[in-house]
Amino acid sequence: MINSGDHSELKHHFASDNYAGICSEAWQAMAEANSGLASSYGDDRWTAQACEKIREVFEKDCEVFFVFNGTAANSLALASLCQSYHSIVCHEMAHIETDECGATEFFSNGTKVLLVPGENGKIDLDAVEHTITKRSDIHYPKARALSITQATELGTLYSLDELQAIGELARKYNLRVHMDGARFANAVASMNVAPKEITWQAGVDVLTFGGTKNGFAVGEAVVFFNKELANEFDYRCKQAGQLASKMRFLTAPWIGMLDSGAWLRNAAHANSCARLLANEIKKIPQVRIMFESQANSVFLEMAPEALEALRAKGWHFYTFIGSGGARFMCSWDTRVEEVARLVADIKASVA
Ligand SMILES: *Cc1c(COP(=O)(O)O)cnc(C)c1O
């Protein structure tokens, strides 16, 4: 049966977009691929077609690979941009720094990750420039890559102008650009741009294109716009245990999701639920919205007792940002009524 929408297991969830199940388009595509035999390890027609669809989406002849999760996608992509004596610059709240258990350093054999601050989860370009120019001697790792997240970990977006400025800086210092697009679909849906505009046209060399949080069962695509950098990436995936033998079940959903437009519909729905939540919260004076909600999350600051009261009512959310800050994350299957219930409970909790 396709996701029944029965939320009884976890009634009140705004914890993460990976709490949601598999959307019908992804499920259907897997079911359709589930007939008869197919060659293994990606040598099948679904995988070929999924790569082709992704090239169409980006209007670019790019190299595409599929892995099981975002941590592998990010760290293997970054490892392919650097030697072990290089460094990668990213925001101090970047997922590769805070939530991937050092996988980037591990898979790159020790490439150093250097952190820069920046408001709203976005790297400050002056800080980047300072970090990569403050030393040029042989005793310090040589800056080689810049990693940005779109949409960011704080639910904000780099604008087109900001992305172009990042690309320019990267070119100036000969840095390669990686984009963590675990929520890339949310960015595209929110910005109403062509995917190429915020990726290769802005100077992105490789994109981690998220599927899981968008409604897939599992799987992320690694998209190399700079094809030279994809050299031997297939070996990296295999060695890291990221080459699926029944690849068709990872790749068929990409065909279904991109063909049907569900990837953008799902993202737009999640974004609009977050927007609705933010707009309702603006009417509650005791609660502060910490960052502009531009994708599918809303970060709220309220009294600790209010958060406790919400938890006691069964609401799930993360509070790992700052003191008193709570992240409410919407997904493709968030219900508008559930947003309304949350707002009502927040109102009651702060009263
Ligand atoms: C969820 C997420 C990932 C991927 O995480 P996995 O659990 O490894 O799939 C990567 N980057 C960001 C910004 C994320 O939110």
C-alpha cells in the first residue's frame, strides 16, 4: 500500500523531513522497476535514464552517481576535489562539520575542514577570503574547496547574487565549489529559478542532490558539472560501500520524481507549510522567529517552559541551535491542519 498517511505512530512531528515516508510517485517508480531481472551495479536502463533526466533538469552534460545517503554524497564529493594536504572552507553550522562525524576528513584522508562564520547560516565572504589568504606558507593546508549548503541548515537561501559572488571568489582563488543540496529541491521551488542558474552557471562544480528528504525511500545523487572532477569517482563509491548492487531501486524513483514534477511539488508544499507556520507565529508576541523562513523550516525562540509544555503535548522538534531555539521542519507530507494544531498549542504554551 502507498503511504497511508497514518500518523498515529508519531502524531506531532516537526522534527525532521526524514521522518516522512515515501511519496506515491517514488513508490510507484520503484514498483514499476520491480519486474523481472535487470543488470546489477547500475548497468540497467533505469539508471541510464535517471542520469539522462538529471542532465535534462540541469541542461548540462554532467556526470551523475547515486549513493545511499547525504553523508556519503558530501564526503565522497569533497574528497574528489582535494588532496589530503588541502583544506575545505565551509560555514561553522554546515552539516559536513556538525552532523557527519568527520566523514569528510575520513574519506579525504585528512583534508582539513576550516570553518567560517556568517549570518543566517550563510558564509561571510570576507571571512572566507581572510581564511584562505591569511597563510600561504607550506606549513598550513592549502585552501582548495568551498562547500556551501542550499537551502542552508537554518532554512535560509543564498540568493542568485550571493551565489554568483561565491563563484567569483572561488574562481579568483582557484577554489572548487561543492554544494550540499540535501534540500536543493526546496531551494529551487522557493527561488523559482532554473536549476542551472544556482548551480553550474554560478560556478558550482559538484552538487549533492538530495532525494531522501524530498520523498524518496533512500538515495542522493552526486552531480559533477565539472566532469574532470568525476574521474574514478565510481571507485570511491565502491570502496566506501556506496555502490548499490540493485541500483535500479535507487534510480527508478529519480525518473518518477523528475518526470512527474513531484520533486518540486513536494518541495513547494513543504515550503508553503513552513511559510504558513511562520506567518501564524508572527502574530504571537512571545515567540521570536530567528531566521527568515525561506525553505521548509522555521526556527523559533520562546521560553524554555513553553518548549517543555509543547514536548509534554507530544510535539517533536530539535533544539540544537542556540539556547531556547527550536527547529520546526516541514516535509512533503506535513498537513496544513497539523500546522494549525501546532500554532494553537504554541499559543497555549506561551500564554
Ligand atoms: C539531512 C542532511 C544531509 C544528509 O544526511 P544523511 O543523514 O547522511 O543522509 C546533508 N546535508 C544537510 C544539510 C542535511 O540536512
